[in-house]
Amino acid sequence: MLRNALRSATHVRFNRSLLAGTRRCCSVDAKKFEPPKLDRSAEDRFEEVREKVLYSSVVEAGTLRLGYQRNKIVESKMAKAKRAAFAAQAKAEPFPVALKHLYGESLEENEVEGRELDELDGVRDYLPYERLVRRVERTEENVPTSGEWMTDYEFYEEDEGDDRSSFYGTPDPSEPVSSVACGGCGAFLQCAEPSIPGYLPSQLFKGKHKKQLQSTICQRCHFLKNYNTAINVTVSPEDYVQMISSIRDKRALVLLMVDLLDFPCSIWPGLSDILGPKRSIIVVGNKVDLLPRDSPGYLDTIRDTLTRAIVSSGFERNNIRHVALVSAATGFGVEELITKLHNVWGSRGDVYLVGCTNVGKSTLFNALLASDLCKVQATDLVQRATACPWPGTTLRMLKFPILRPSDYRLFLRTKRLQSERVKQIEEEKLRKQQARQTGSTKFATLIGHIGQTFLKEKDPAKEGFSVSQRGSAQSPILTLNEKSDTYANSKWCYDTPGVIQPDQITNLLTTDELLQTLPKQMIRPRAYLLKPGLSLFLAGLGRLDYLEGPPSTRVLLYSSPSLPTLICETTAATQIYANLLGTEFLQIPGPDPDRLSRWPALKASPDILLTGVQEKHISVADILLSSGGWIAVNLPPGEEAAFRAWTPEARGIYVRQPALLPHGMSLRGKRIRGTLAYRIGDGFVKR
């Protein structure tokens, strides 16, 4: 019985660091193994369809993968480590009792390690993209200096280690979502992901009591309320078309941002018509650090695939000035993008950062703000941004002045980059060596450094910035004076609002579900063996049916490791989905009855016919399941196979040929005996 199998594994917990000698990878997740804790009703519902389920990652996670003897060894090591940690904790010096009287409150109430988790029972699931910002009244407030806005919160405690040059503060992806709703937009407050509504920097979120959070509004609402400035704002499709259309008649360059984990779903349909047929664009593929490295030349393959997708969306190839692959989060490729901007565009006109929701526009905007693209004067060297009314609306968006790239400045910048390149090459060699030795994707992740060439000593006596005092701020706020001679003829880089593309499913997900769906580390593909008449579920977000073709075929799933998978017979797929929806076996959507009643049904795409290529072990095509992920199909040379894909309301089902990562099969692990799944292999090729 499933319940007995799971209970027999509940006392077995181990960490991958203790398994270095075994060199065996977890078959479900690269994270620390934790046997699943299933609800009793979920177990009962699974028992009803157990005979029809051929594989479940949730069940597999509870098995003794290493065998009885090895698990006993690991269990012994874990117990020893636990005793050592307890002994170290016991040696810690106790807090003086006098502290209780000094602060006048109980230490048990105020000394919080991390953040107390509030019970979520009875709290309605909130869809953060259900409400769309349309219009706000304009005021004459200036946007605050970088991180200075955090001083507006009365319980903000400044730390010397805080990054005050960042507009968005410091996120912490490991911190769970709170059950406290923002008093402005209603989204649950969280510090894990800046692009998701309800975001507060970890400096304002971690260690705070529920009462403190209840009187707090999220960062986005704070900027709208106090500065009438929109950051990370999502508008309706109608408003988006109207706002972006204002760029059409301007001499400007468009930085078109695309999520490499979600394209073409992250490309707004008809955007080429909105911007104009002769619009020059630079395509920026973001989140390249999250893609596995399936071959030495994988970046060129990704760039070619992205270019084809942009051309297919309606843009002329001649208007694409450059295609950049970057990671706004790690800094990879950003310096190269800035160099290309200086060489291709210079200061001939303004630059607009355009893209759908969750592509990483705000993160890239923040990175460019602290780079050589932003004009920096001797009067003040902390990067500034100001806000302006968006044409046709009263919504104000962020912008910063672009540095005019003279020959001498470009010479100094090139000299700095060359000097830094030597150190970067050595660091890359070291990281490659560590990646080969440890097998950890942490060392294989693409990273980069974003520096500044033109920094000098501060001289507050010089002109260029004015000083104003906000009532609640702890210090004067320096704001950029656009009317000064320094900025009178400047060109500007503008942030633009985001929008939910119709093919995306992000507006159907709660904050918790979004955080589970969006990968946070390099994806390690999960391989499965499918036979005709079988179906593969990706959580409750998608399903792929193998209708007909060779007796068996391998498929690779690229998605967040937090999303469970399940394989069953196609004839029973509808019944199994209905039975397990809202349980841990499908994970998304959650178990709330009201949530399930509003969850749209899965709908199918037209049948997909694929033909194998001449080379062996090459993925023929990717079948996209909207924002949930994609499945790469491998077929023998010349063989044909038919598939059918399902997503909520049939959103975002695409066939991408050729595949984004055609050599991904080389990353699979060994076959798990007696199952249709393979162990998770490496996220990179060790050569």
C-alpha cells in the first residue's frame, strides 16, 4: 500500500553532500531529500486510481533509492550530524535576563529567527495578476534615491551591508510567502521574487511580526502612493497597446526582452505592427543562466532559435540590430549588451525597455542603472532614476539619462574591460574545474560582473542634483534635476509597463504557485520513456499524450523541479486528473475548494506530428506547455510520431523546431529500475 510505503521512508532523510561517495543523483529533485508528507485524503484519492498510475514523482520521492544498507549508513551520518549541531548550539552563550527588562517586552515575542510562519488556514488564495493597474493621478513627487525609499518604512533598520544602490532591495528566494495581504493591492506580501506582486525587500520583510506586516504595503503600491511612480506594473492588454503605440513615431531604439524559459509566450503578438515596420530593435534573451549547458556551443544554438522566433513574430530580420543573451540576475552578458548599445546606437535617440510580465525588465533596468550606460556626473555618483508621465496616460514610469559615448570614454571603458577580462578568465577556469569535480550546477551557472568606468570622488558643491526633504525620510533625498544644463539634451532609457500575454498562464496562479512554477536555479532536465497510449502530466498545468509512433520514445522535461510529474494510460488520464487535482500528486492548483472551482479545465491542441532527424540522440522539437515548461521529443531517424498537448484553456501550446537544447539527452541520468523515469543527471556537459 502507498501509505505503508511512504511511512516506511519517513525516518530516512539525507543531504546530497553526504552522498558524494555514492555519486547517485536524486530521481526527483536536486534539492535535499525530504519524504513527502501527504494529506490523508490525498492518499485515499490516490488509492482509487493507483492501479492506473504507472509512475509518480511524489511516490518515487518516498522510496529507498539507495537500498536498505546505504540508507542505514546515511541515516547514521545524519543522526551524528544532528547531534553535533545540537552540541554546538548548547555551547552558545545564553541571552542575559536583563534584556527582558531593558526592552520592556518578552523576548519570546520579539526575538524572531527569520520570520514566524502564519497559518494559512482560512485565507483565500490570491491571484496576484487578477487586478491590473490602469490609471493613477499624477503628482509632482520625485522618485527617491536608489534604496533611500526604504527609510519611509518606520520599522526599517539600516544595515551597513545593505545594497542602497538598488531600487528593488535584496530578495530572498528561500523565504516563504506570508499570509498577510498588502493593504494596497491585496497580494500576499513576499520577498522571494521582485517581479511578482506583493514584493517587499528582505530588509523590510524578514524578522517582522504579523502586526508589523499588516500595516505595510508592498513596494509597488508604496511607489504608486508616495511617488506616483509605477514599477513592476502590469496593465491590461488594451492599455498596453495604447501605451506602447506612443513609441511608434519617435526616434528610439527598443530593447525587446524575452524570457528564454517562456518563448514565444513572452513575446507580445503583433508587437512589430505596434512599434512600426522600420523600428530598430535589440533582442535581449534573459535568464540564460537557468538553461542547462547541453553542448559546448549551446549559446549559439539558443541565439539562433530565439532569432527565428522573433522573425516569426513579425519583425524584419534587417531591423534586428543584435541578439543578446543575458542574465539580469547574475550579470552575465550585461557588459556585452552595453558595449553593443554604445556601438550600434550611441546617443542617437531614447531607448525603451519593452517586454511582458516576468521577463526580468526591472532587474535589467536596475543593472543598467548601475552601469556605464547611465550618465554619471562628478556631483553625485550614486545612480539616479527619475519618473515621467507616460504619453496618453497619467502613469509615471522610471527613466535614467544615457551616457554619451565619446571616443575617449569608449577607450577608457574598453581599457577597464580588458583589464577585468584577465581576472574573469581565471575565475571561469576555476569554476569549470569545480563544476567537473563536484558536479554542482552552482559552479556551472553563467555569471558576470557589471562595473563602472567613470567613478570619481563625490563633490556635492557642483550642480546637477537638487536636494529635497521628505517628511518621513531619515535623510535628505537627492533628486535628479532634469532642467539643468547637464541633462537638457540628454537621451533617456525608459522602463515600460508589463502585460500578461494571452498565451501565458501566470494570471491563473497564486503567489505560492508562481514561486513553485518559476525556476530559481539551473534547470536539470527530467527524462522519461513514453510508449504509445501513455500520458505525461506536469503538475496540474499540462499534459502530453503520446498517440502513435515507435514502440517507445524518450522525452525530456524542462521545468521547475518543484513541479511533480505523473505518467498514466491516456484512457485513464481524465479520471486521474479529476481525482488528484488539488492534491500533492499534482501540486498546482492548491486544495482550496474555491480555488479548484475557478481553475479552468485542460483543453487539447490539434494533434502534433513530428519526424525524427538523421542524427541519433538529437531532440526533434520542443512542445511548449505555456509558462509551465516544455518537453523535448527524441525520435529515431526518419520515424514519425503523433502527440497531443493539453494546458488550461489550451493556452501557450507551441511546437518549437528545431529544439532549443537539441543535445539535452546527453544530460540524462541512468534509468530507474522498474519505472519509466531516468535519474536526474547533470545540468552541464563535463568537457
